[in-house]
Amino acid sequence: MPLIALAVACLFAVTLGYAGMCAASPFGTCRRCNGFGFAMDTDRKGRPKRGKGCRRCKATGKRIRAGRWLFNRAQRIYREGIN
């Protein structure tokens, strides 16, 4: 029984920490372009150069976190239900 309580407490702490992170910093770096906003490419000599803009983050380098996306969706549904 204490093992289950410890697992639940650990899961609760992780969830609370992620919720706090989503509240403090709702945007994270884009995983596709690593926050650059564009793909790194190389020219014919092998030197790095700027490639095309990232379509996933629309060349901003930022993406909305999954927890924040869920929170925004829940808020929108709640607001639409009240009116």
C-alpha cells in the first residue's frame, strides 16, 4: 500500500510541476527546427546556411505546450457554454 501512495504522490508532483511550467512559460522551443525558426542547410562547400522557414512553428521557433493547449481548449469550451 505505501508503494502505491508513493507512486500517486510522485505522479501528482510531476503533474503539478508541468502545470506550473505551462502557466509560467506556455511556449516551448519547436522540436522540428530546435528553436531556430528555419532548417539548417549546407552550401556546396559544406558551410552551414539558412534553409527554408519551419512550417510547424511558422518560422517563430516557438510552439505551444500540450498542457497549455488543453487548458486553452477547456477555457474556450467553458466560455462558449456560459454565454
